[in-house]
Amino acid sequence: MGTQKFEETAGAKVRSTMRWDCAPALIVLLAVVIFWVGGSLQWFALLKIPENAVGNVVWLYFILVAVAGSVVLGGGAAFDLARRVGRHTHFDD
């Protein structure tokens, strides 16, 4: 009887820990998804491209860094979530 209660509380603790551990990766992944949805809906067209050449180059580099950063951060967050979920699902083995 006592062992079963311990296993139930240990399982609940693992589940609650997994929820809090995954929060940063979920937030980053959600932000990346919002960024890409916004880009596909052309939300960035609301920000006017500067008229001069230097402003255009700076703007294009900003977009390049944002896209590359979102790919790296999204991939890292997805990998982290997959690792954490895999580790917690094989906990009972």
C-alpha cells in the first residue's frame, strides 16, 4: 500500500517537474512560431523600409539575423523539448 502511494506521488512529481522544466523551451518555440506566422502574413511590411541605401542594408541584415536566429532558437527549443519528453517517458522502464 505504501509503495503504491510513493509511486503515485513520484509520478506526479515527475510530471509537474516536466511541466516547469519545459516552460522556457515552449515559450521560445511559441515565439518562433509567432515570428514565422507574422512573417508569412507580412506583418513586417508594417515597418517601413528606409529610403536610403544604408538604411536598406541595415534593415536587410536585421531581417537576416532575425530569420537565422529564429531557425537556430526554434531548432534548439524543439530538440530540448524532444529530449525532455523522451527522458520522462522512459522514466518508468
